Amino acid sequence: MRAPDELRALVEESLAELRLDPMLGALEEPIRYALGGGGKRIRPVLCLAVCEAAGSRAEGAALPATALELVHTFSLVHDDLPALDDDDERRGRPTVHVAFGEAVALLAGDALLAEAFALAGRSGRPEFVRELAGATLGMIGGQYLDVTGAQMQLEELHGLKTGRLFAAAVGLGLWSADVPVEHQGPWRAFGDELGVLFQAVDDALDGDGYAAELGPDGARRLAGEAAQRAHERLGGLDADTAVLAELVDGLAVRTA
Amino acid sequence: MRAPDELRALVEESLAELRLDPMLGALEEPIRYALGGGGKRIRPVLCLAVCEAAGSRAEGAALPATALELVHTFSLVHDDLPALDDDDERRGRPTVHVAFGEAVALLAGDALLAEAFALAGRSGRPEFVRELAGATLGMIGGQYLDVTGAQMQLEELHGLKTGRLFAAAVGLGLWSADVPVEHQGPWRAFGDELGVLFQAVDDALDGDGYAAELGPDGARRLAGEAAQRAHERLGGLDADTAVLAELVDGLAVRTA
């Protein structure tokens, strides 16, 4: 069982070794720029940790974990565009459209999504493709609700915008470890709690979402409750979940 | 062997029966709008016709043919955006961003691409996913070169922007008919000629690309030469290629 930092190093290594389609040419630069920038790699690390907890070596999940990070990065690049959130900065750097122009950012996002599926296709495992595609579509559905200002519960919105990629992280880790679908339920329930935890802390840090609705303390309380439920879910699994528990605690106390 | 019109009806039926991910919610409307509008469905019809010429029933290629049309439609929706070609009209109707707004068009395009891979993943055939992803990446690479005004041969640009999806149409039809990779070469060479033919006629009709470089007559001459080579390629195949020959002639004389 490798610690989160070791798993993160494996993710960085996979991303560094990722060979993009040569037809993309110089579009590789904005794509690499988007993939860099010091993200925490929470989703792919979760994917690898689930794979190990389920009894397989993390290397077996490196490909879908990388594909998942590509999907996540695609969503950031497109969400930052002027037509959507119109963000100029991300993690202290200019966003892709500020650095490279809007047309290039649009295409770089498209390419990241297509590369994710190219990678999943290369695995020869259709369940990777289905898991990724379903999560991507749920996330897009959430972004659409957000953009159109639909009246809905924040839980539902976050469940789509954030929760679906967390669910996919768990799902891809389980498929990688060949956990049959009938045994995946309790693991996936853990992933759902982790998604809520992540989002509640995110909102507490940013002062929006749950923090706007419940106040910063309310968002922190919600996060604490989700963390507790996540731990309970782990306790119910017949597996060594020490690293997953460490991920829960890391998410609960993060400050950036 | 079914005639092109019958194959087109099969494509329309598959598109009409396509169930989008329910998480997309009301984003389904702009997606359906983009998929409608009276396109000629050249790529999916080609896919089905190749499948039949290679000895299988077209129904077996309906899924990848539909996925290919989704990818094509994704590319139209994004290319029409203000950041790229900034087109207000397509086939006599307002483009998606004019009808639904830029944010929704961006998300609808993303969703079309993800739905294409969801569909390909559902097939359980990784070669469908790889064929689609490779073609999509090549097409994006071509669009990037176009946007950045890179100095290059028109053939190369068109080979990416148009050619890759035509190549995928042939490839997906061949995979659907279980034609082994070592026998695919001559079929794929036919697809390449068809891509050139399509683009040269397109440019002659629009007065750009090859028509701008060679004049309208020059573009038509190029189209005629590509049509001839496509027929020669068909002649070299040990298969009933009558319907494919009909597609070549249809593309060569089209006026819209």
C-alpha cells in the first residue's frame, strides 16, 4: 500500500510520459500548460488508492487515472472560458484562454477530452470508456444547470458537477482491480461521500456554494459530517483502507 | 445491398432513437437542434455502405456510424462559435450559439463529443473508440492549424480537418464487418480519395480552400481526379462496391 504522496508521484509520472496524438502538433503546448500548474491530482490519486485497497497494484489503474485527470482538466479549461465562468486565473497562473487565446483554449479543451477517450480506448476495456463518458456527461449536465441558473438543490448540482468525477475515480479504480459490479456498491457509496466532502471544503475555502447557503461554519460542519460518513463506509469494507482513510483526512483539513 | 437513400434512412432512425444521458436534462434540446437541420449524413452513410460492401449487414455499423455523426456535429457546433469561425447560420438556420447562447453551445458541443464515446463504449469494442478518438484528434489538430494560420499545404490541412472523419467512416465500417486490419489498407485508401473529393467539391461550392488556390474550375478538376482514383480503388477491391461507387458519383456532382 503506497501513501498518497507516492501515488501522486505515480500520477505525475504517467502524465509526464503521456504521448499526445502527433496530429495535435503545437496544440500540445497549451494542453501541457493546462495539465501543469500544480493541481493536487485528487481524482487520479483516489483512483489509484482504490485500486490498491481493492487488492491490485496501482500501476494497473495508471491509465484510467490519467484519463480521468484529462477529463477534469478539459472541464477546467472550458469552464474558465469567457462564455462560462470567465476566469482569468487558476492556481496563480493565467488561465489557458488568457495565455493562448480563446480559440486555442476551446480546441485544447476538446483535445483533452478526446485524448482521455483515446487513452481509455487504448486500454481495451470498454468499462473504462463507459465510466468516463457517463461521468463526463453528468458533469456537463451539472455545468449546464449552473449556467442556466436552474432552481435546484445544491446537493443535486454538486452531485453532478463534482460528484460524478469522484464516483468515476472510485469506479475506475474498482474496474482496474477487477472488482465485479455486484461488489462495487459500498465502495461507490464511499466515493459519493468523498465528493460531498471535497465540495463542502471547496465552498468553505471559496465562500460560495454551501458556504453561501450555510455560512462558512455550516459548510465546514457539512464537510465534517461527510468525512465521518466516508470513514464509516470504509469501516464496512473488507479491505485495508488505511490509505483511503488518509485521503479522507487530507481532504477534510485542506486549506487550499 | 441497400441504396444510399435507404442507408440514410437508417442513420436518421438511429439518430432519432438515440437516448441521450438523462443527466444532460434540458441540454438535450440544443443537442437535438444541432443534430437536426437536414445534414446529408455523408459520413455515417459511408460507414454503413462500407460495412455492407465488406459483407455484413448495415445494422451492425449503426452504432459507430451514429457516434461518428455525433463527433461531426460536435465539430460543427464548436467551429461555429465566435472564438473560431463565428458563423451565424448553418444550413439556413441560426447556429447553436445564436439560437441558444454561447455557453450552451459550448456545453452542447462537449456533450455531443462525450455522447459519441459513450455510444462507442456501449458497443464493447475498443477499436471503435480508438478509431473515433484518433479521427477526432486529427480533426482538432487541423482546426488548430487553420486557426493559427500555420504555413502548410492545403492537402495536409484538409487531410486533417475533413479527411480524418472520412477515414474513420471507412474504418468503423470495416471494424463493424470484422475486416482484419491487414486487409483494411485498400479500403482506407478509397476513403482518403473520398475525403479529397468531398473537400474539393465543398471548396468549389463555397469558393474557398482549393477554389481560392486553384480557381473554381481547378477545384472541380481536382474533385474529378479524386473521384476517378476513388473508382479505381473500388475496382481493386474483391467486393460488391456498386453502392460505394454511387456515393462517389453523388459526391462528385453535388451542388449543395
